[in-house]
Amino acid sequence: MNTVLKIENLSFSYANKIVLKEIDFSVEENEIVVLLGPNGSGKSTLFKTLIGNLKPIGGSVRLYDKDISSYSPKDKASMIGIVLTDRPDDMFLKVFDVVATGRCPYTNFFGKINNEDFNIVKESLEIVGIINLIDRHFNTLSDGEKQKVMIAK
């Protein structure tokens, strides 16, 4: 199997409070990993550090044997998808539009989606079982439906 993600001695702190200390693990191709822990234990901080949104104070994060910081934002966006608890606030958009924003790394400079993108958005909605919500406004959905939209995105 190929190692997709490798974390070695990863540490992170907010000001003087260490939140992650010398974390080590790897994820192999086609492997499913679950991260469990109580509120405030650093799960979201770990994910934000893994995707490069937070800079670690030590250790390394390697994606496909390449340091995560060496990827461009566009390349990272095309390889990594993450759904945290934060959701967009200004959601007068329809479900289709929210999911279509996930195609941004693959569109032209102006972000215009083409027929292939349209089909991928529809397929994503089908996979998570909410194709019937395609024309609904995001802000009218239940929390569970919103989570599925964000996963489809």
C-alpha cells in the first residue's frame, strides 16, 4: 500500500498552550481513519494543521511523500476535502451553488463551471443521497442536510 499522509512529531500551540504534542501517525491508500476525542481535545486543531491552515511548532506533515507546505493552495484544494463544524453564514445560495463551490480548484480564472463540473456536482449530491434538495436554499435545510451538502461539496 502507498502512504498518503504521514505525520511525524507534529506539535502545535496557541500562544503558550501546547494543544498537540509530538503526534505520529500515517494513513495508507484506501484506509479509513476515525479520530475520536472529547470537546477541546485538539481534533479540529489537528485537522487545521494537517491541511496547512495552522503552522506547527514542530514536526512534519507529508502528503504523498511531499511536505504539505510545498503544495499550492489550488493543489491542496484539489487533493484534500475537509468538513469541519464551521459552515458558511451568508447562505442565500441554493444547494447546487454551495456544492459547485467545491469545483473552484478545477475551473477557469473566473470560476465558471462547465458541463463536466455540473455533472460532478449532481453526482456528488446523488452519492450523499440529497439530489432531491438541489434547488433548495441552503439556509432552509436541517443540520443533517447541511452536513451532507458540505460533504458533497
